[in-house]
Amino acid sequence: MMALRLARPEHLVDLNGVTELDSVQAIDGLLRIGAMTRQFVVGADSTVADQVPLLALATPYIGHFQIRNRGTVGGSVAHADPSAEYPTVVVALDAELEVSSTRGTRRIGAAEFFEGPMMTALGPDELLTAIRFPVWAGRSGFSFREVSRRHGDFALVGVAVGIELDESTTIRRAAIALLGVEGRPRRAPDAEAALVGTAISAVDAGEMGRLALKPLRATDDIHASAEYRRRVGAHLVSQAVEEACRRASEVDGD
Amino acid sequence: MTDPIEVAMVVNGAEHVAAVEARKTLADFLREDCLTTGVHLGCEQGACGACTVILDGQAVRSCLLFAVQASGSAVTTAEGLAGADGSLNVVQEAFRECHGLQCGFCTPGLVVTVTAYLADHPDPGRDEIRSALSGNLCRCTGYQGIIAAVEQAAVIAALQGGIS
């Protein structure tokens, strides 16, 4: 933000020395990731890949490896770029954001956290300290896809999908979140509702793409027209739903 | 403005100590205080890759860091890749042989990036190379010579038992 001359803060505090903010902990059905955990650590951590596969799938799409070497989870989430990958995973999984200030600490749900492009529910005195990702146990599969002009460019549109099956092949839980379409990551509740209770063999992936994009007001700008975002977004949703269903069906039930 | 802050870091093997403004970027520190002007500044916002340096073993954008954040670290710039006698490292040699440069502006960032990348990925495929280079813009070559140079550097580094 400073390099782009978009922000000129009076005071700067470097959080790199606060080692408590750099951590990955598995606790009681969730994965707690400290805000200053580097993106390359998230991308390579076996606990993350096992417990929250969407994070591992999304990480390679973030910028370039030189960026991921320094970039942090909390930085990406608090920055709240509409095209960013981690905020979309946060929204898809209904993660909780831990924030602190001298007034105390509180948790903010993903649905309330992202308010618009680069705008969040963080108060001016508040610091994002950690993110609590729910762990989907059981037979679940995930997919993350995005389209950009070149690898590492800002995504024009992208999607994160999670599918959980019951003991057979019926979908018990579905999560779909899109990036780049509106000014903040958006869920696709109609498509999710249509998926739940459906056997994966009966899923109409193309229809899920149409349902997911239908209520959204796609951004129209120099990078892509609204119509392009809608069409490509719908296509990505259908691809990602198919991939997540296949991956979930490949997990052995126990 | 705040008072200057003392920073100390090892740049290409030599200790550098200076008092700098808190908001001086690592790139400007390397260019102005350490005189390692191989650190090139293209976009100054993390997109072009010309300012890439190796910070404690990792390739990073020196334009997106403040010098004070790198205090206590070891930095390698393009100047630090060659041997003390001026002999080019395996990546630099391959860029010369494969015509991996024309005007040369992006070249320091590229040879630093590729040196760091090959240290972690000694046997990359062509698609992996293209992906690894995606963070370094070159406006002259069309990239084909650069990709060929990375492939050649990987082969020669393997024969030599690793990249230096």
C-alpha cells in the first residue's frame, strides 16, 4: 500500500519480531494459524495440507515464490484484496478471525469480516492475531481454481470449493466461495443448498456454476468485463465442484 | 521524521553498518549505502522482480522490505554470485551462453532468482521453470533464452554437485 502511494501511515510497527504470531496449531477440530505465519510455510506445512487442504491448494496461486517467502497469512487477510486467495478460503470455510487491541480481544466471523475492497471490520486500533480454520473431518474433498492473464498476476476470477460426503455418496456439506467477482469474497448459498442431499453421481456441475453466479453483481473493469467474469466464474465453479466431489469420493470412509 | 536507526547486515560477505531512515527500503540501502547497484529498481511495488535479492537463503523483493527489517541478516545480491576472482557462477555463465539477456536491466534479479530457485529445485521441468520465472519481467528477450539458460544451469549445477 505504501509502495503504491495509497497509504502514508504516520506510524509503522514491524510485527516480524513478535514470534507468538508465527504458529500453526491443531486444536479441537480447528487449525489456528498465527497472523505472521509466512505463506510459503502454509504452502509446505504437512499439518495444513492434512487439516485444511484448501489453504495448501490456494497458496501456489499467491503472487510469486519471492512474494510468498515474505508474505503472511494475516497480511493477506487483513489487506482484503477482492482477488486474494486466503480471504476466499476464510469465507468458504467460515473461519474466525482473532483480533486484539488495548480494549481486549474478540473473534469476528468470516461473513462479517470482509466489508468491501480492502475494507474489513477491523477497528483502527485492532490487530489481526490469528485465524481459526474449521477442520472438515470425514470424507471431504476440496478444489481451488482461478484464472489470471499470467501465472502470479491478480486473479480475474477464482473459486474455492469444499464437499463433504456421508457414509455413501450423498453430499452432506458444501461450501463455495468466489474471488474477483465482487469487491469481496462471496459465498454461493443457492448452489450450496442445491448440492446438499444430492448424490455426487446426480450433481449437475454446469447448473451449479449458473446458480453460483446468478445473484452476484460482477465487477466490470479494465481487466475483464462483468460478462467475462460471470462466464468464466461459472465454468470454474462447475470444474471445481466436479473436482471436489471426485476427491471426496476417493477418501475411504471409516 | 524519526531519528536514523542503525542497521547492520552482511552483504555479499562483508559487514555493513549504517544509520538510515526507518522507511528506507532495503533496495535503496543496498544501492546507496552498500553501493551494490546491481540491485535494480523497476516497479518499486513487487511486480517486476528486478530488485530480487537473497535474504538469509530466500529470494525476496528488496523494494518491499525496509532496511531495518533486514538488520542482522545476510544478503546476497547479483554482485555476490560471482567468485572472488570474478568468475561467473553457473547461472550467470548459462545466461551468457544461452543469450538469456539483451539490455540487462532485469538480469540481476533473474540470476539471483534462478540461483535461489535451483538451490531448492535442482531438477525443474520446463513448466516449473516458467512458473518460477513468472515473478521476473523481461521486456527484451521473449524469455526463450532465459528458460534455456535455466535448463543449462540446472544440468551443469547437477554435474558439479550443486549450485554455489
